[in-house]
Amino acid sequence: GAASAAASGGGGGGGVGTIHSPEYAGTGVDVLDGRGFAAQLSSADAAPALVVFFAPWCGHCKKMVPEVAKAASKLRGSGVRVVAVDCDRAPEVARALGIKGYPTVKFMARGKASGYEGPRTALQLASFAQSRAALD
């Protein structure tokens, strides 16, 4: 249900397939593996989420973490989660979504993904997520 997704507010308790990632520790952003993506984001009733697909060895991904964390705090209470997916631990997800490079940002709602090509700043990420959520 939606209540359990909303309750997991602070990076750490997020449910099935939520993993520890040093990059995102303490940011309030849940990091998922393939199981987590399937359980938390791919169902038809999944809550809207701004999703960053990353690889732990990717320098641009690491640089982006503070902006993703800021976007998460801007979106807190909006009904849009901010989640990161470690594609080294979810290669099937990267394949299924056609992800070729990292970081890749998408908006997910009810199991459907929309791509994002804009600037990787907290403000732009948050406003993209809010406008997609409004359309949904």
C-alpha cells in the first residue's frame, strides 16, 4: 500500500531490495537493487519516484549525489520519492529500460518510465519530478 512507502522517509528502512550504498548513506535517498526495483517501482500501483540509475564506479554519478539528496529534501512531502538504483546490482533493470550510460535519470509512476535529459541540479530534478507527477 501507499502508506508503507510514505512511511519509509529516511534512507535505511525502505523495504524489500533496499541496499546500503556508501555514496547515498545519510542522504534520505533509498538505494535499490534489482529485487527492490521490481518490488517498489515496477508495479501498476507504485508511488511516483524520481529514479537515478547509477554505477558505484562512475565519477559523474558520485558528483551528482549532493544534488540528488537536495532534490529529495525539496520533494519530501510531495508524494514523490527519490530513489537510486545500483545498476551493478540490477543489470536486468538497466537492460529492460535500455540504459546505456550513467547516471541516467527517469521519472517512474505506476511502472512506467519517462526519461530526463536536463541539468543535474537539485532544482531542475525536483521541478521535473513535480511536473511529471502533476501530469500523471
